[in-house]
Amino acid sequence: MSQFQTIIGRLYGFAFVADLTYFLGYRRSIWYRAAVALFFLYALLNIHIPLMIVSGLLLVFTFWVFWLAKRSGYVTFITKTDVALAPPDDSLVKDQRVAVRATGLFSVVNRERYLVQKSADFWRVGVGDHILMVSNGPNSYLYQFIKPQEILQMSAGTLYFGSRGELAIEVVFRTDWAPSVETEDIAYYVGSGYGGRPLPKRTVYITCDSPDDLRLVWHSLTKLG
């Protein structure tokens, strides 16, 4: 892991925690940005040029970090063309669950949530689709469904979050499992989109403790049906 990637990963990790946790009813990220803005305002009112320059740069940097971290999903993925995920000794059988960590947008009925490196179960069902299920509290789960025919892109590479980099799979796909897709749209969806529009596009990242499990997931996703 390069020094630059380490710094970016830690900044993204800091932004993730700040956006996720609250203090006195407001996200910590709001407090941090407000504090830097007040520091700049203080320098401005006192017409302290050196302090204005420093606080102004800090203000721009702080807002930029939080904006970029959120836009990037708090992670960085670098595709590795030299990574070869060899076929596993045994294929993933239908309904066999694999313990993974998942990053991406997950949904249930009328709500969705973005999760980062969350423990999840991955398995293949009878029709050839794949399911990612993540815990969202006691007896509460969020899901993402990946249909093989809707996969747009798959890449292997390194996923960076915080100070850690891990071998991961990036899956870009279209899905009808999203709050924006109504039941009627799903029922009449025949491949051309819903309501005259393309289905929502999602990106998920999958990591595993075991390289063998990651190979199992990769080759299962590349199967059709």
C-alpha cells in the first residue's frame, strides 16, 4: 500500500465515521465543517492575512475531503489486471452460503442504506441469481440481488478503506431491487427498462478472509444460469 493511498484511505475512513456518528443531534462531519468555517470567519473579521490564508485553505480542504469521500463511497478501488482468480476446486453449489464483506447500496422494500465492509452472506439461488444479505441490526437485513444477465462489468483489484487494502471484486450491474422500482415495473420488466428508463445501476465490492472463497464468488458470478 503506497503512502499516498494510505493517507487517502485514512481520510476516507475518518470521513465515513464522521458522517455516520452524531453529536448533540447532528453528524460529527457537520460540526467539523462548522468549526473550520468559524475559524475562517474569525480570521476574516480580524483581518489577519496569514491566518485567513491558512484557515481558507483548511476550509476548502475539509469540504473537499468530505465531498470526495462521500462521492467515492468512502473507499478506493484499484483494478489489478495482473490478478488471476483461478477456478476453484469445487464450484459454488446453489444455496451454499459464503461469508464475505460487502460494500455498496443495499435495500429492503422502501428503504436503502450505503454500507462499507459489512459482514454479509453471499449465495446462488436456483434461477442463477446471486444474493448478498447484510445484517442491519437485530433480526433486520438488507439485500442486493445480482442477476447474471444484468452484470455490466466485473473487475478484480484492491479495495482500500481506512489504512487497509484487500483483494476484492468489483461488480457493476443493473438491478430491479431498489425503492425507486415499483412492483408494477418489476412485473412488466422485460429487459428494456422500467417506465421507459434503464434500471438503476449499482456497484458493490466483495472481499473475503479466504482467497479461495473469493475465487468461488468470482467464478460463480461469471456463470450464466
